[in-house]
Amino acid sequence: MADDKPDVTWRIIGGLVGLATGWAARKLLTFVWVKATGKEPPVDTDSPEVSLAEAIGYAVLMGVGMSVAQIVINRTAKKRYDAWRALRQVTPGH
């Protein structure tokens, strides 16, 4: 069945959306970290110069924040793409 195959167009769009989302979410979360703590995020969370609380806090913020951003953006983009495809299929001349 053709419907069982992943849509190549969506795979490309989804990949690009994922890259853009990851970049934007990282920038936003870094901004939030700096505003909340008053310092830059730790570069190496394994370093003994970074406190355990700071390393864990940063890991939780980035892990949860990135995951939530990916879920929300991917679902929104997929819904928009599916609506666009449905509209294209019912529009005469396509």
C-alpha cells in the first residue's frame, strides 16, 4: 500500500523543522538560563568546577525544554502539512 510508506516531502520538511526547532529552543533556553541564574550555562557539566545542582538544573532545563519544543512544533507542523495536502487533493487541477 502506498499509504504505508512515509511521505518523502513530510520527511524533508520534518527534518528541517526539527533542525530549526532545536536551534531556536537552545537559544531560548540559554537566554532563560542566563536570566534566571545571572550567568552563562555550564559548558562542561562533568567539570568539578560546576556544582552538582547547577549541572542537574541545566540538564533538566535543556532536556525538558528541548523535548517539549520538539513535540509542540512537530505536531503543529504535521497538522498544517496534513491540512495542506488534504486541500491540495480536493482542489481541481492538481
